[in-house]
Amino acid sequence: MMSEKLISLLRVVVPLALITYHLSLLTSCAEAQEHTAPAVNPEDSVSVMTTYGVNTLISDSGVIKYRIVTERWDVNTVRQPSRWEFMKGIFFEQFDEQFHVQAYIQADTAWYFDKQRLWKLRGRVNIRNVKGLIYTSEELYWDGIRHEFYSTVFSRVVTPERTMEGTYFRSDEKMEHYMVTNSKGSFLASDMDDEEEEPATTDTSEATPEQEYGRPAPEKRRKY
């Protein structure tokens, strides 16, 4: 049998050991550090959808208006404003109501801001329509609300009758009524003599689109 002295000693040592153990656990928990990753930058947010080898038709108000061909299509709804990205280039075919091709549009890079219905085309932007017009620039906006194109960088317009170059361009979606400012180019004599041959232009004195989605403000401009 254990002596009374040993039993008394155990009664003292065991509780002390348990207390020391619990204190060590509390200390280790207090010193533990939480490891967290840095916050995700919205600009680094990944696309919610990425599609390769796209060849698709796009409708507007229930009518097929365009064909889009692109190597890569990214949809990003996290970034503000939300957008579609075409970083590998894009090619459009534009149709009329009878599904006849009216124009071709091509760019090295494109963004579509879906909430604003605004396209931004950059890098070797080219447009050709069935009437022989050829448009080239390094940047072009396509406004799906106003149904027009515009650019605030150097643009070149070539038609069977004339060639124009300027730093501001504005046109309807069919490239039938357009204007160029700060321009230079060659004209037929009849262009200066017969005002009826001048294409109609959009009245640019009403809107202030720089207040809407970053659109540049239109100005009063000389008509051609």
C-alpha cells in the first residue's frame, strides 16, 4: 500500500500539473497568428465566362443584326462597369432586315460595356460597307443607344467620290450620313457646288455624352 505521505504528495502534484498544462494551451492559443490572403483587387477579377473560337449571331429587338467572329470572348460582370472583352480581335458582319450583309467591321481589340450598350474598338479599326466606303482609325466607339459611330482620334474615310481625314468622326450605323472635322482631303467640284449632295449629319448640339459612361462631348462642327 502506498504510504500516506506519497498519497499526500500526489494530491498536490497532479493538480499543479493539470493547471500548468491548461495554462500552456491558453498561451499557445493567444500567440497563434491568423494567416489571411490579401483582398482581391477588382481589376484582377477573373472572367465569369471565357469562350474560344466564337462564331455567333447577335439580335437586336428580336431581329438578327450582326455576326461576331472572334478567337476569344471573355465576360466579366465583376469589374465596373461590367463588360465583354475581345482581346484577340473581333470581326463583325452587319445585316439589314432581309439578312443581307451591309458592312464589315474589324478591330484588333474590343470591349463591350453591356449595361451602356457601348462598344470600344481599338487598334487597326476598319469598316467597309456595300456602297464602297472604307473607314480606318486606331479607335472607334459604337453607341448602341444612339445608333451611331464616333471617334476623337485621327480617322480616314475613303469613298468612290472623295477622301477625307480628320481628328473627329461621327456617323450613323449605316455609314451613310457622317461628318469629319479638322479635316483635309480631296473632293469633287460638284461637292462644293451642289449642297444637295452633302450627306445629312446628326445634330450634335443637344447631348453631353461625356456625362454618360465616358462618351466624348459632341460639338458644333462643319458639315461635309
